[in-house]
Amino acid sequence: MAISKTSSTRSMATSLVRKAGVRMTQQRRAVLETILTSHDHPTAAMIFERTKAHMPGISLATVYNCLETMAETGIINHLNFDNGPSRFCPNLEPHVHLLDDTSNRVLDVQLKPGLRPEDVFELPEGTCVTRMDACLHGNIPV
Ligand SMILES: [Zn+2]
């Protein structure tokens, strides 16, 4: 089981990088695999610690460079919440974020099935929403 999960994460990482036209390096692969298997919207420091467990020689600067390249090419989402450190999200499906006021936990949330942003928000007439980028703040039950 563990082997097939790893190999599917690896092939997803390869195909994302190839689609973005970015050269795959061992470091990029390791950083991307860390993000693809992290569902908690980690910070760069968290990604560094997790990647270092598999690739002890990687530096924090390299992790930052990989994250910057992957965010610029749309392989991952780069998120900024208030004054906190940047966080990263591998979910490329349309979604917004729900940030827990107490724990700073971040969840991906989608519109309810069948709804479009135009159905939920009062938008100027004729507006065509091209992507969603919003953060809801609240208290998420534990
Ligand atoms: Zn997300």
C-alpha cells in the first residue's frame, strides 16, 4: 500500500512539473512530494523539516527557491493569511480557505454543488469570475 501511494505521488509530481514546463530536479521532486502529501497548508519551514527527513542535505534556501518556482508556474498555490508566514496548498481545484481563529488550522472549502460564485455574491452585472481566492475566518469544531 505504502509503495503504491508513494509511486502515485511521484507520478503526480512529475506530471505537474512537466505540464508547467519546469525542469524536474531531485530537490523540486522532494519538495513537491512533501506538499502533495501534506493536507495542512504547511509553511516553508514545515515543508523544509518534512523534506529534510527524506533528503537530509536539502537547505532551507533551496526549499524556498523550489516553492517560489512552483508557485510562479501555478503548480501550487502560495497563500498569505494576515501577518502569518506564507503557506502552500497543492489543491488546484477552485476553492477558498477557511482559517480557524484559534488554531490557525486551514481547510479547503468548495462552493456547494451546483452553485457558482455569481450565485453567492452580489457582483456587478456582467462580471465573469475567473478564479476564486478568498479566506473565511471562523471557529472550526475540533
Ligand atoms: Zn487550499
